[in-house]
Amino acid sequence: MSIRVDHITKRFGTFTVLNDVSLDVPSGELIALLGPSGCGKTTLLRILAGLEQPDQGRIVLNDVEVTDRHISERHVGFVFQHYALFRHMTVADNVAFGLKVLPRAQRPSAERIHKKVHELLALVQLQAMANRYPTQLSGGQRQRVALARALAVEPKLLLLDEPFGALDAKVRKELRRWLRRLHDELHITSILVTHDQEEALEASDRVVVMHQGQIEQIGTPDEVYEQPATPFVYHFLGDVNVFHGRIPHDRSAQEHPNGEFALPEDLEDEHEVTFVRPHDLELSRHRTNTSQLEASVRYVLTAGSRVRVELLAVHSSQTIEVELTKERYRELELRQGDVVFVHPRQLQVFRVPSS
Amino acid sequence: MSFALKQPSVLPGFGLTLGFSLFYLSLIVLIPLSGMFIKTSTLTWAQFWETVTQPRAIASYQLTFGASLIGALINGLFGSLVAWVLVRYRFPGRSFVDALVDLPFALPTAVAGIALTAIYSSNGWLGRHLEPLGIKVAFTPLGVLVALTFIGLPFVVRTVQPVLQALDKEAEEAAITLGANRWQTVRAVILPELWPAIFTGMAMAFARAVGEYGSVIFIAGNMPLKSEITPLLIMTKLEQYDYAGATALGVVMLVVSFVLSLLINLLQWWSSDRRETH
């Protein structure tokens, strides 16, 4: 089912949760709505489902306007962050619920329901749990039950509200890969709301980054990560070093193919901000170029697959984070207090509106 | 499962609090009740049986327990409804209505009895309009039912309210997204969560109604075999210095009440155990 969100605005009292948001989702895609809490992503999802009414704008599903239609006419499946399973029903009864409440004329026979429930439980790998109660399952299992329950009514659109938000890191990772494979099998248009950038980048076809009720950028995971459209997106998707002030001459890698950039020192009256990711910074023991920034090593964190080095710029006393490969770290033989010279391999400059 | 007297814990206080609780309960509940059994035992078995099976006594049991049970059921239904409205909706005067619910708790029962009688007697505000329809409330068993329903209302409302407040709204929303209509959602999703609280409230309303005296005697008319409740019969026996006979009736009430509350507890346990089984 294709989705068109057309200039949606939603206010709660005087607070504008969604400010003139428009979005098109082609049929069969898995879209991630990514943003910090309070950015309006969940509200947008609930408006799509019909759980909330927008103050302005239209929702069009499959070329039919559904803005004023009741939730039951929209054929959506909704998965809640805290599962929202029916506690007093077994897993099988939970999954069967959507089929059992159908009007008698459309309701499948008891055997058909039973068969369908077991197919769905097989799909979410929980056949053995059919007769358990939700409290007897782990968080990850509960969310899979919730997903099977949502799929039972054969929704045209699957809406997932932070589905893995309440789970621990390892289970989250497993489940989002599993969700991606499931989507590749079923091809139901899906919208995944999350505040976890890794989850959004890994699971979705396209990422919609939201901030303060507005869409900051829409793009493939590569696009939003490699070419962030706004300072917010740059900040939100991964760690970043921020340098205030104007870059003396060169602006981008294209302009300067030999990869030598100058980093600005703090110049407060300039309205330009330079963003560099920690892994795009290169360190050297000796100055090879006048534009390199001089800094001293404050901490070295060697745990993990890469080495994180925290530097202190000598002139501006700004903290700079650098990520090195283990090999590079061994070559450099960094110790606390060492003086190093920093230059970026890649950077992005944004003009900040002057206040 | 171990049958140790207590779970080992670093937090002290078990011995002291349990000891005091048992002492206190004995003093307040157990000793007076056993005194009643001891007094009753001054009767022979035949005397006891004769006292408690008099037609007048039997009729009073039927009225007391019957009206209490029906009253509890009515409160179960409408008390839950009141709790629902108070928890789910915000409307002007809500806190006033909320305070109103406690009134049957706070009012001296005799005052309640007089007020109900005044309203439902044949020239009272309501009784005046009910009489032409052939409905007599005051001085009939129906009046007893009205009084017992009145005093039991707060119990159901106050036990259901906190449970409704804590109820997860997402489960309801999930039911709607799955295509359930409102009635299906209420029946299959909300009510199963509320049953234990409703049963508890009804059990308390019932227990309260069985022991009720003050509000009933004014509105009941107290006609033997017709609108006389057991507590009144006990009072009558006391006034005739028939202490053993009074306690005999008391013992019957106690046993029946105990069995009935046990049954209600079983029902409550049955309605809540399903999701707690492991």
C-alpha cells in the first residue's frame, strides 16, 4: 500500500508536535522514522493508523483519502513498544484475536483460524509457545507474538512503534535483522519508528530523519549517513566533531583532491560550522602541512574493534574525538600527553543562520 | 517450593510483625467470635437446631442473604460503570461525583435509613410516583434491597477504580487496530482485567450488607416472615434476654458469611490465576 502524508499538522494544546509534514512512501518499502524522543515520529505513526486525528492535512493510502476514516477501515497492523499483548489470553489466542472478532460472515472457520495461527507462529518461530501466556515469555518473544498478531489480519500496512525499544542490545540486533528478512519475504509496506540510528540504518530501505515536528532529511541509509542535509542529521547519525568558524579556503573533498584540509580554530563571529566524523580525522606525529591542528592526547580507549582517542586542541582547548584502526594506533604509538597533528579526510560545512 | 516458615531475608521485622498481628487479630476478632460459640454451646443440639430453623429465622436468612447478594450484584454492575466514568472521562463536577461515592461510607447508617424511607414511602419524592405503578419500596423486601445496595456502592467503585487507572490503554488500542468493535474490546480485553477487582468489591459489599442493621430497620417495616432481617431478629432475641438464642442465629450468619466469602474468593482466584500460572 502506498502512503501519502500530505501537509500534516498536529498540536497538543499549544505545543506543535507535527508541523506541516509531507511524506511519500511507495508500496512495499520499509521506511524508518528516526528522531529523538519528542520529535513527533510516534504521533505521525498514530495518525497514519487512525489512533490520532491530525489538525490539518490529509492521509492518502493507495490513492484513497482516509483522513477521516475509522481505524478499522484502514487495514493497518500496529505493533506497540510495550507489546500490548492481552495478558489473560494464551499466545495462540492473542494471535487469533483479529480473526475471531471478524463479523460472522467474514470469519474463517475454527480450523482455518487454528491453521493460520500456527502458520503465523511458525513464521515468528514460536510454535512451541502457542499455549503459554505472555508473562511466561521473554521480551523478544512477546514482541514476535505481537507482530504475528498484527499480521494475522493481513494488513496492507505495518506500523511499528519502537518495537525493539524495550529490549536489550543483543536481542534488538537479532530482531531487527529478522524483521528485515521478514519484510523481504512478505513485502508489506512498513514504517518503523525508532530513535536508534543503527536500527534505522540497518533495517530500512529509506530513512526519514525527524526533528521538532519536521522532516530534516529523507534518503537511503547511505545518503543520510554520508551526506547529511542538516547539522541536526549529522549530529544524530553517529558521533561528530564540531568546529566553529570559517574554513580558510577549501570546502570539500571534491575541491581538494589531495585530501589536505584545514580545520578552523574557534572564531566566534563566523556563522559557519564544520562537521567531521571521528573516523574521518587523521593523526600524524609530525607537522606536514601548516593547516594541521595541533593537539595533545588526553585519553586513549582501546576496548572494542577500534581505538578511540580524545584530544585537546592546543589553541582553542576544544575536545576532539578521533577513531583509529588498531593498526594505525600501533603505528602511532600514542601515549597520554603526546602532541599530535590533526587533519580531516572529509568534512562538511553548514552555514548557520545568523541570529 | 519450600515450606520454610519464612523466606530468609536481611531485612528484619518478620517475627515482630507476625507476632503482633496474630496477637492483635486474636484480641479483636478471634476471642469475641469464640465467645459467641461458647455462649451458643450452652444450648443443646436440639435446642440450637430448633432456634435456627424456626420459620421466622429461615425467612430472615433468605431476606438477608438474598437481598445482600442481589445488592452486591447490582453494585458490581453499576459500581464498575461509575468507576469507569470517573477514571476515563474528565468532566465538570467530576471530583464532586467522586466525593459523592464515599457518602454511603461516611453517613451514619440510621441517617441513611431515615433518608431512604422518607424518599421511598408512599408520600415521599420517589415513592409517590412508584406507588401508582404498583411498586412499593418502603416497608417491603424491595426497600431492604435498596438500603443494602446503597451502603455497598463505594466498595465496588473504590476497588475497581485503581485497577482501571493502571489499565494499559495500548491493549485497547491494539484491539481496535485488530478490528474489534467497542463491545468486543470491552468484553475480551477490558473486563478480564477487571474481574478480580469487581469480585473483591462485590465480596466486600456483600459482607457489609449481611451485617447491615441501621439503615435497613427504618425502611424494612420489619414484618416477621416478610421483611425482617436476621440482625433484627438477633436484636429482638437480645431484648427478650434470650442470649443463647441470639448467639445461635449469630453463629449461623457467621458460618454462612464465611462460606460465601470463601466462594467469592475462589471465584476471584479463578478469574485472576490464569495469567499468573507458571
